Amino acid sequence: MVFDTDDSLQSSDGNRTTETTTVSRRCALQAGLVTAVSLAGCLDTDSSDPNGESDTESESSGDGDGSEEEETDSDEGPLTVVYAFLEAAAEEDLDRMSELSHSHNPLDPAAWVEDGWEFRGGGDEEDLEGLDAEVIDDDATVADVFELEGAAFWFEEDELAETLEGEDMATVEVTVDDPTEDDTVWMLATEDGEWRYLFSAPIDDTPDDPEAVFEEPIEDENDDVVVEIDWEYDSPTSDVPQAAVVLTDERGVDANRIEVESTIEGASTGAFDRDDDEFTATWEDMTLYIAYDTDGDQIVVTAINEAENESEVVHREHYEP
């Protein structure tokens, strides 16, 4: 399923943020909510081990063989917690997601909703084809948490070490056979004797030579969507390098949504038309800001017609330092 940040967490007052967050898709917010929910659905714990041994692997087969009975709520290992969290996300069961979250999980969706954000989850069984989860370290440490991108944004290392002193920790790797989804690393820790989801982030798969994976440039010659991309934009609010994507004030395509992605950095943002009781908005005459990799990146702009279920890449531009 396609799941984007402007659709997943939207301020309850109807306002949209056009400047990208200082934490890209590879960092915590998108990893913890968007990536998790995009993998969510009906899960089968095919061969999971309630003890969370490091050589244990569980695959979502989607065949409903009932093997999930091997683990129960009273004996939840790290894998069971991961699967249960994803299933709860698919069902939009915020209470269950919060129950499975560590009290120091900064991405507990129930807490975000309480602060005035809207959570839109969902998923289906097709999203889980080829999903595998494996405990890769059943003796993880706080230092392992800070190996993940975005962790330093949410945690103070000394405080987290004090919080988790004496607790067990485990690292779970979730991989999916879908090029549109990120493989992720989940950190789990015990709390009151129960395994709980603490943090997760996509696996950093940045290529050594970004230009080697660039696709052919596409120029929006008629400015149907993109007027220009300013790679030298100087953000007044963030030290993260960002490009400014200036959208046209008069659209030349039949599209109600625009998505912008930096394929190497892995950041994404977008704008959309909306006309309802909450607010009226249009993607025209907007500037979107997106983080990019200064070692080389490409920004891809896609126009989407949701009514016709059609999409088209209208602009693809390279950054070569």
C-alpha cells in the first residue's frame, strides 16, 4: 500500500505543513509509524519462538495455519510483539499499539493522537507477502539503539541507559519482498517483565555511488507541475540540507496529489487538493521542501490522479556535487 506522511499524521486543525520535517523517512517518525503500518495486516507467526532466540525466524505466510497459537499474550517474545503491533496497526487499534509500546517509545501513536494528530492506519494481507522477521541480537544494548538513524533525535543516551538499566533488549530485523517498502530494524526492551516495542528505523541502504543508481532525468518542460528545484535552499529552521521544489500556479495535468521523493536520502513530502468541512486546499502555487543527500541524489516528482488510480513521474532531476 502507498502510505505517505501528509496523510498519516495530520494536524487536527486542518493545517498542512509544507516544509519537510528535519527527520527524513529514514528516521524515527516515518520508520516507527509509516513503515510499521505499511507492513501491517493479518499476520501468521509461522515459526516464532516465545523466548526470542537469535536463531529464530518467523515468516508471514498468510495461509492462516493457526501457528500463532505457539505464542500467547502471557508469553510474548520480541517477534510476537512486532507481529502484534503490525496487526494492531492494520486494525487501527491504538489502544493495543500503545499497550505493546514501551513507555519511552516516542512514537506511541495513542500519545500522538492525544496531542491532536490524526492516525490513519490500515493494511491488508497482500502487503505482507514475503515478509520475514528474525531476532538478530537477543542481547542488544542501548548503544545499538543509537546505531539507528533518528534515535539521537528522540533520545538522550544517558537517560535511556538509566531507564533501561537491568532490562533485556533485543534487535529484530524485518525484511519484505517489495521494492517499494523499506526493510527495518526494530529495538525491543522489557518493561515490567514484558517485551515492548521501543524504536525502529529503516535499514540504511544508501549506495556507495549514488549516480550508479540514478534513472534518466525527466524535465517538466511546460511547467505543468514543477517550475524549478532550488538545491541551494537555506532553511531558517533546520541544518539538514534541503531542496525547494517550486510547484506551478497553474496546473497542466489532471492530478489531485503531488508526491516528491529524494531517492537516495529517502525523504518524501507532498501536497494535495482537499475540499471538505475541515478545510479547502490545493497543491498549486506551493513550495515543498525536502531533505537530500549531498553526496548525490535525485528528486522525483509524481503527479497522481486518485480518482482514476493513475500516476505519472513528471519530473526527475539529479543532484551531482
